[in-house]
Amino acid sequence: MEFYIVLFMLFTFILALYLFYHLYLYLVTDGRYHLYKYRPFPQRYRDYLERWFPFYNLLPRELKRNFHACVLTFMEEKEFIGVGIEVDDYKKLLIAANACLLTAGRDRCEYKHVHTIILYPEAVVKREQIVTGYVVSEENRVLLGEAWQGGAVVLSWRDLILGDLNPRDGRNVGFHEFAHQLDMEDGFPDGTPELPWRLYPLWSQVMEREYKKIERLYREGKRSVLDRYGITSPAEFFAVATEAFFEKPRRLKEEEPELYTLLELYYRVDPAQWEGETTSS
């Protein structure tokens, strides 16, 4: 009996420690975020983003304060590791900008579970095992980025830059990998991020219907605003849909209005309206 009491006490202690740590994390991170909302954003950072991150010039004025606060918090709290590349403040800035554009409309400091960004100078080749039935083979895969469930993001600096400087091709490795991290906020890479309870039924219906629709289009040899890679899995579908939502918003809204509306409800922004906005701040 004493053994079970000790075991229960140990479990209770570990659980309390876990809850305290996450409470501390939320209080510190959210506190820093709200503090940064009322601090000036460095002019040198503005200048850099205006040149290297075209979305910054489209972002509506009312969202920029959220964006600035998220960027500064992200840069302060995450560990950046360069592999064959030096990581300076400007590289941190651009990585943070990719992450925080996705959450500017939510006015929350997301990515609390993300702790490490691993940056390579360019794409790397990763050896992977492929299992087909009872046959196991290996093949090389070019890796532009990767999101780990443990809270790390791997990025190719070259491909991050190329994706940001071409904001209308529907492909952006930064948006893609940070969408995966948003998906994994609830612990599961299943294509369903943390949502308000009222949104879960609609999300399930629309995402399943859209996934099957895009899958059918490609099977019939037709084209879609969503990249074929999206039908790999529900998790990839959400990440690819996120890329299209921010990079090809008007076309996505025209071709897949239900999907666009769903993502608009989740991200709380309407990128189709950003062009032509006055964004000085």
C-alpha cells in the first residue's frame, strides 16, 4: 500500500511541476508579448522587412502592432542554431516574420511549444526508409524544411528567402512549416489545430470534403490552386492550404470559397483584401 501512495505522490508532484511550468511559460510569454505591443519596433527591422519580406508591405496597419510584438517575442524566446551558417539578428527576424504573419490576426503569442529553429544554408538531402507492404527501401529526399513534433523547426535559408521574395507562387517553406507547428499545438499532427469548440464540426466537414475534392481533381488530371503535395495527408493538406491562403488568396477564394472562409475564421485575417491597403505605421 505504501508503495502505491509514494507512486501517487510522485505522479502528483510531476503533474504539478508540469502544470506550473506551462503556467509560468504562458504568463512570461504572454506578458512579454503584451509589453512589446507598446514598444517601438526598430526602424532597421522595418527597413529589412520592407525589402526582404513583401508581405510586410501588405499587412494592414491594425495588424502590424500584433505582428511586431510577436516577432520580438519570438526572436527573444527561441533558440536559433545555424548548421554551416551564421545566424544573426536579421535571419532571426525573417524567420520570426514567417511564423508571426500566420498569427497576427489572432492577437496571441503562439508557438509556445516551439523552442528551437535549426537553420541550414540550403536544402539538405535526407535518407529515408520507404515501407511498401513487406518491402523496405531507402531513397534520398531533398529537405527544404521540416517541423518536429518535439518543438523544433528545420529550415533552408536559401529556400526561405526565395519563398518570401516570390509571394504569389503559392509556395512558402516558412508558412508551411509553421503551419505544421500550429497544427501540433494540441499535440497531434492531424491537420486540425487548436480551435474554438464551435468550429470543430465545421472544420471536420469542410476539410474532409475539400481533401477529397482536390484528390479527385488530381486523379482526373486536372489542376488546382492547392499543390498536389497537399493530398499526401490531412496534416500536409492544412499546411499547403495555408500557403495558398496567404500567397494566392483571391484565387483560393474564387475556386474554394468554403475552404477560404474556414481558414479566414481560423487565422482571423482576409489576405484577399490586403492588396491596395495603406500599411504605413
